[in-house]
Amino acid sequence: MTVKVSSVGLKGLEEYKIQVEVQSFSGPHSMVIVGLPDASVKDSRERLG
């Protein structure tokens, strides 16, 4: 199942559009983060795991 969510990110007082796409499968758990994520996004693996 694939889910897409549109949102807005903030950089200072400027906004920019972002889109998050999540795909779920049955089986062993894994996480792949693509693009240029911030360090807090990269650290989310430990918080979600």
C-alpha cells in the first residue's frame, strides 16, 4: 500500500511544498530514506525502530 501526504516545510519565514510517500509491505521491517533529509530525519530510524 502506498500513501502520499502533501505538506509545507518552513525555513525561517519562507515556506516550501514537500511530499512524503510511504510504502508498506508485509515481511521483515526496514526503512529507506531518500533525498537530502535533515539530521533529525536521519535520527528518526532509532525513534521509530
